[in-house]
Amino acid sequence: MFLVTILGSSAAMPTPTRNQTSQIITIENTRFLVDCGDGTFVQILRNGVSTKNLKYIFISHLHTDHFTGLMAFLVCLGMQSRHSPLYIYAPADLEQYINLHLKISQTTLDYEIIFQALPEGKSEVFLETAHFSVQNLPLEHRIKPCNGFLFTKKNPKRTILAEKLPKNLLPKYYIDLQAGIDVKNENDEILFSVEDYTILLPECKYAYCSDTKYNTELLPLIQNVDVLYHEATFLHKDAQKANNTYHSTALEAAQMAQQANAKQLLLGHFSIRYHDSKPFLEEAKSIFPNTYLAEDGVSFEIQLGEREKE
Ligand SMILES: [Zn+2]
Ligand SMILES: [Zn+2]
């Protein structure tokens, strides 16, 4: 399973239907919270998202609409009887904020917070397991540092082409083939090779890019992603405003998706100056048809893009 659940899709100000930025990413049994605008814990409850498997929180940058929900979130997790450690990856300064807040409110949490500062000024894989990896994406925003995140879901097991194999093959050999081991006879001759009887599915990728101005330097890092989430704070008629405030327009987000050869585009971080989100969709679709709008409470499954399946 590789799922993105939108908890907030508004820019700086929330609206009655759009909270400040936050998303839950689920990769198999692991959950990540990405950004934590005000009211994020309420969104968790409202959308019935379990925090049981939540192990990581990533904060992209320290504009208030991306982290002011964090302290309430951490305290509420404690009230849910959490005991397992929680890893927070964020700009280095956030650690002082968390510690000061806990100190002046005389709050002790029953679980451990393990704080890790994100790499600055460079992109690297900062978290990796057998099932996934996460790489930071340096973004071009007014406040520095600002990072996006590239999530890669790995496919550690090979897929067996069962129709090519004899029906009575022992289960042990299926396990070997899945693990990449050839099936041999007693004379060490290969009977069924990994190469001929299995395939390795490509990795599946989701890139989260909020907040940023149009920045083509990002393209090599997000090339061929299956889904690109890109902020679209403005419509292109306000391109100058977007540029001045280090944000992007819907058209620029679509240009990024096109140039990155992304398979699907998800737009979010909409400014409240626009009362209707349809023009964002129309603008992006004019050059990148496979575009969707982030809506609070909606989940998107990250699947391999069509061209990679062929
Ligand atoms: Zn923002
Ligand atoms: Zn910002």
C-alpha cells in the first residue's frame, strides 16, 4: 500500500473546507506525517486516521502554516497512550521550539522524541529501510531551509511468473525465486532461473514539493515520479505575485510535472484570494491533463505510472 491522505490543502489561511498544509503518507505498515499546520490533529480525528503506525513527522520549513499544529499534535499523541518513539525530521531550529514549549508548559511526554535536523543545501537519502527510502528536495522559498520530500516505495520481493512454472513446484522454490535465488538440481544445474521466471517491479515514487517558486533545478531529482504534489498558491494571471512571494502558479506546477515526466500531478496550497478551485485544475490541465486537486480528507493511491507498466 502506498497512500497519500490530504489533511490540509490551503495556503497561509485555513478556510471552512481547507485546513493548513498537512498530509499523511502510508507505505505498507508505516505512516509519515508531512507538515503539521494548525488543527492537524482535529483533521486526523475527523478523517479517522489511526496514529498507531505513525513513526515519522517531517516538517518542510518554518513558516507557521506548516508547523503550528505540531505541539498540540505531540501532546494529543501522548493522551492517546503512545509509548513508542517518534522521529521528527525538520529544520534544525525547530528543536529549540519543541523543547521550549515542553519546558514552559511543564509537559512531560510518555514517549521519546528523536529529533533529526534535515540535510541543508543538498539533497540526500536521509531515511532508508528495506521497504522505502526518503530523500529531501531543497526548495526555492523565501525562508531557508525549505525541503520537499521524495518517497520511494521499494519492491524488495520479485514477482513470480507462476504461469510459466510447473504446478507441483515445492513452495520452498517459490520463496527462493522471490528472494532472487535460482532453482537448481542436485548437479547444480539451473532448472528455473530468477531472470526467466520472475520480474522485479519498478520502485514507485511520490514527490512532495511545498512551498517553492518555479524552480527547474529540482527537475533532475523528481524525474519520472509516479505522482508529483506541487504547490499552486496562485493562478498564472498572478505570476508576478507568485514569483515575488516565492510561490508557484498552477501553470508552473503543470510545467514542472511535464518537464519531470511525472505520471500524475496533484495541486495544493491554494491561496484564499480565490473562491473557486476549478480554475487551478483547468489551468494545469491545459498542458498536463493528468492533474487532480488536493481536497481535505481525500486519499490518493500512489501507483506505478502507465508508461512504466508497459
Ligand atoms: Zn505555506
Ligand atoms: Zn512557506
